[in-house]
Amino acid sequence: MLQQLLPRLSGLHVLDVSYCLKLDAPMLRATLAQLPQLAELDASCCELFDAGADAVAARLLQRGCVLR
């Protein structure tokens, strides 16, 4: 469902996907790549572990990232 919503959410500044147990690291990475204005992310309790941290780190390293 998130993939279907992303084109309409490109201007999103805050995203809370906490407790989304079906969210996996590749989907998180793809989501973050499509939300250039995202400043706040809550992905707590998603069981993403190291792969999730890698996805967030990849976004933080991109030029122009406003995620904090």
C-alpha cells in the first residue's frame, strides 16, 4: 500500500511507520529515496535491525538530505 501512496506523498515532512511489521529494509530504502523533503522518521518497533539502519544511513548520506 505504501508504494501506491508514495507518488502523492513526495512533499511529506514527517513519516511514522512505527509498528509496521511488514515494512522491510528494501521498502524503507525505496520510501526514503522518494521523500526528498522528509525531515522526521519514526520506524521504531519495525524489526528492521541492521538492514533498517543501513537504509536510513544511506539516506542521511545523500546530498540535500534534511532527515534528522
